[in-house]
Amino acid sequence: MDLVTVRWFLAVAEIGNVTRAAEELRISQPGLSRALARLERELHAPLFDREGRTLRLNAYGEIFRAHAERLVDIEKAARRALAQAADPEHGEVGLAFLHTQGTALVPELLRAYRSAHPRVGFRLTQGSAEHLEAEVVQGRADMAITSPRPEGLAWHPLTVERLRLAMPAGHRLAETPRVSLAEVAEEPFIAMRHGYGLRSIADALFREAGIRPEIAFEGEEATTLRGLVAAGLGVALVPPGDPVAGVVEREIPGARRTIGLVWVDGRTRPPVVEDFRRFVIERSEQARPATG
């Protein structure tokens, strides 16, 4: 059974005559008759009662017509969806991003893009770097804004963030403009859980500094880290963010992370997805300070 035959069946059901239906469909009457007979054999049920030259749906035909109409409607919806996906002014973009990028970078990108493309929709996902990588690799997201750079995915750097040491107000180093990790090596640290990009960056910085700090608590968002620091439970390595009462943040020399856009190279991307990808890359290049 194919959709062409299903459409022919619906035409005959509406017109009630094979000859007139064939004329309207612009096919031969014998060809239409053979197609209906083949459909009945495939369904193991007669669909019409023949009254002279008139065909009327029987009980089986009425049941099949309801399903046939749904099949045709589904095909039409699929064609509309494909047409929209092929139109860069329509369709949907699946974008995954780190929680920390949900307050400034991502909202600004969406606002700027939708101001020129108001009919484009977005399917947004937040999570750890590990989760975002899986979303892109498995095709649940078209691209992700993440850090650090994952292996095996295409990458374009967007911005560089200076990481900071968050400490409770009144900490012995609170008045120091810059703080090295070695100066707080013996203090309890509050860190992101494993699988989060900020945790892998922090662990790399610890190794570079030659320290193995005690991880007293683990969290899943930078706001949680700051909250635990404010409670006096330790210090934390944090990205830029809104200030929290009771927390002092100081720059750590050389502590940075690059936020980048990732996608699967070689995978077919609908025009709307490709257009947004290019928009994000071009916007980042325009914002990058000139060198030389």
C-alpha cells in the first residue's frame, strides 16, 4: 500500500464512480480499478459495495477512510515541516549551553538573531559540558555553547572568561587584588561535580599549581558555589557572574576558560541551523578585539 493508492481510494470514495474519479485524477480507468482491487487484497477486506456504476463505501471502507485521511494529513504535515526546515526564515534550532551562559551570552544571541528572524524557533537545553557534548553527538541538539573544547567536535571560540577565586567576606586574602591557587592550597574548596567543564578546568589549574586541595562540597551551578562560599564553607573557582552578598572575588593570574561553539562536522544541517551557526561565529569575530 502506498500513499498514491490511498489518495486514489479517497477520491473514489468521494466521487462514487471509478470512471469519473479516473478522469479527475487523470489516470486510466483500468489502472484505477486495478489499484483499488490490489488495495483490497492487501487489506484482506472489500472496501466498496457496487450498486450499478456507483461505488459506496461499506463498513470496512468507512473504517479505512478514517485512517486513510489521517495518513494523508500526516504526509501533508511532513511536507510542510520539511518545507519550513528548508526555509532559513522558519524552522527550529536546537541549542545546548552551559548554565553560566544562560544569563548573558545566550539571551543576547537569541535576542539579536530573532530581531531579524522572528519566525525561527529555538529548542534550548542546559547542562554540564559532558551532557552538552552527548546532546550534540547524538543529534538531540544541533550545536552547543560549552567549555572546554571537547574532542571530536568542530569548534569555534566565542569568548574568553577570566576565572576568579570566590572567598567569604573577611577572608585573610579579601583585600589582595590577585590571589594564586597556591595561597589557598590548604583551604577547603567548593567545586563543580565531575562532568562539568568548570571542574575539569579547575582540576587542570590545580595540577599546574602543584596542589591537591580538599574538595569539601560539590555543586552543579556557579550560583550554588557562591552561595556555599557565602556560608563560609570554603573557597571556589568561579566564572564571571552576579555578585553575591558575603562573597569577595579576586582574579587568579592565568586562570581563564574559552567558551566556544561546537557542532558535528559533516552532518547535514537545515538552512535555519546553518544560518544561526554562521551568525554566532560572525558575531563573535566582530566582537573580538583587533590585534597587530
